[in-house]
Amino acid sequence: MYDMKALYQAQSVSDAVALRQTHPEAHIIAGGSDVLVQMREGKRAGVELISIYGLDELRGVSLEEDGTIRIGSLTSFSHITRDPIIQQYINVLGEAVDQVGGPQIRNIGTIGGNTCNGVTSADSASTLHAYDAIVELTGPDGVRRQPISEFYIRAGKVDIREGELQTAILIPKESYADTFGHYIKYAMRNAMDIATLGTSVNVRLSADKKTVERVRVAFGVAGPVPLRAKTAEALAAGKPVSMELTEAFSQAVKEDINPRDSWRAAKDFRLHIAVESARRAFIESVKLAGGEL
Amino acid sequence: MEKHVMQYQTVHFNLNGRAVERTVDVRASLTDMLRNDFRITSVKKGCEVGECGACNVLIDGEAFNSCIYLAVWAEGKRIRTLEGLLGPNGELSDIQQAFVDEAAIQCGFCTPGFILTAVEILESGREYTDAELRKLLSGHLCRCTGYENILRAVKKTMYRRLGKTVD
């Protein structure tokens, strides 16, 4: 038995919003692979829960008219990885979430839960930052859209306001069009482990594949929240594809990141693997985009 | 502080091909309900935090750790456990027999969970490489066998079902 005070099961998004207003102290539970474990550990013991797990309307990936990729917040990691839209346009996201936990966790874990936890190590987070994802929140006053970089406030804290729940993650076409990306999870084990560092890179090359038009790089566990390394991005934009550029780009990521010492890894080590991961992910992304290095 | 009120809910679902319903405490996990209300004891209580895979069941064809799945979420779902794999006279299914043949079992605690993940793998109808199979089986801990025999049991059954020769 879980130590919960009460369970409210939302029947629709509007019902969930109403429940959020009636029970402001209640915690939202989506797939529960974090909430229930924390409840077992005693961290959330005795709380009220609003379950949104039954809201099938929040499941699935679709392409909106303007080309925006819409990922329902309750879409599980395994469904994201297998989705044809994700595979065609933003395969790196499917690869990143395929490294969460183990197979059963990827069947229950949701992208909404992964982002609403506000943890820097979430495997989806760095790629979503690297694609300037938009978080859709539905509340009493309707729908609010917010860039993911503003959604993360601090470690464990995201901008979900009273009465709101996250209903989708959106990737604008401008952000993903003609890009190719690669994610590297550095962890001690290949399964059931949390990232020591997560690195997501994506590039857009010129038509002749000789020039980097745009590059994005974002990290998890390189700071209290996931973050982009914009100095490195600016340095590489518009430059010819070369190994010299690769080196300069990967060294420049140190300008914007601020990893910490923790029992998982020392700060110096995280800085080292950030540079190395950025280098490898950049090379892989360029190759996927048809460039030569 | 307000007094805690017991909260019950009736859940309707399909368990191993049979329509069932139970009124359960909303605080119960699916493991609790399957073991206590249905005596489905192949579902093991291992870590109870979704790490070991001993409580794994198939829900609408996908593997889930039932310890971190609320019992009330079973509403309308199709749930399969090891008990559902047996033939009408208690015959073992091919994958169960393969675990026996390959000595992929010692204490047996992890076995039902592993076999249900194997069923999900086999029902995809796809052929996987060893590396892919290892990844697909990585959500289960076994402290006895060292995993190699388990991998071999799944692999041989996969080839048999695909009509390919087994080396």
C-alpha cells in the first residue's frame, strides 16, 4: 500500500484543472515512476495525489498544420522512440529517451513527468533544450505556452502555476527542420542509471554540407537545471566544417556550464566529459547531416 | 488535520483472458492487488521501487513493473501474468520450456518477470541482435544465473518462432 492521503482520478484535462483548484496541495501523478518511488522513500508520504494517467487525450505525437511537432505530455518514452514522426524529424529525442532507466520504466515513464520533475539529469531535457521546445500548460485561464528554458526555474522546481498541468511539449518547425542530432548519456552503467552528464547536439549544415549554418548544444547535469552552451553555438555558426572548428566548439562549451562536485562525479571530471561528449556528439551530428569530418 | 478516509474503488479489467472486477483500496499497487486479491503469486515483490523487474506483468502487450503501477489504473486494461502462458492442461509455453532447457533458472524469483518481458520481445515478431536483446532484457535483475542462459533461452525461442534454425 502506498502512503497517500487521497487519490483523485482526473477524467479529462478540464477535470484535472478543476481538481487542481479544489485540491491545491495535491501532487500530480502521471506514470508514477518517480512519484511512487519517492512516496515509498517517505519523501512524499501522506500526500494527496491527482492522477492524470488515464487521460489518453494527452498521449501520442502529431504534426500540426504549421509543422510543429506536438508530443502529448503522457506519451511514454518507448512510444516516443517508436513514433514515425519522431524518427523522421527529431530522431535524437527518441534515442535520448531510449536511455532512460530500463525497458519497463520506458513503458511507464512519460515525457511530461520527466520535464515536470525539474531534474537536470532527465534524459529528455537536454535534447528538448537543444531544440528550444515549448511547454504547453493548461490551466483555469486556458493554455499558456512557455519556452522550456524558462520553464525550469531551479533544481526540482518548474513553472507550473496554480490550477495548471502540463499538456504537451511542442517543437517548432523552425527549430528542427533540416537538423541532425546526437545524444550522449555518460553513466556508470548502461541500464537503470542516472546520467553523470547528458549531452545533446544538433546541427544544420548548408546545402553543400560544407558550412555549419546552426548548431545547438545542451547539457543535463552541467548545472542545477539543463542548459545550452550558447558561446559554443555562436562560435560555430556560419563556420566551415572542420576538425579545427570541432575542437574550438567543444572547448567553448566550458564557458557556459557550471557542473558541481557530487558523489556521482567530480566537477573537473564533468567538465572533461562535457568537452569530450560535445566533440563526439558534434562529429556524429555532422556525419548524420551528410558532412565530412 | 483532517482524518484519513478509507477510499475504495471498483476496477474492471481482463486478467489472463478472463473479465474480472475487484473493489480495491486506492492505495494498493497492482502487485498488491494481483497477489492479495487474485492469488497471482508469479508476480513477485522484489525491490518495490521499479528497479528489479520481479513484479513485471504485461499490460495491453507492454511490460510494466506492477509495484509502481496503481491497482486502480488497471481499469479497462488487458493484463497478463505468467499464469496466463500455460496451456489448457497446465502445459508450459515454448519460452517457459526454453528457460528450463537452457538452465536459465536457479532460485526462480526473477523468472516470471524475465519471461513476460521475453513474451513482449517475441510477440513483436522481430529478429533482434544479441546487443538488442541484452538491452531489451536489461530491466531485470538475476542474482543466480549470470544472464547468459536467459539470453540464450530468449534467443533460441525467437529463432524458433521465426522459423529459423538454432545453432
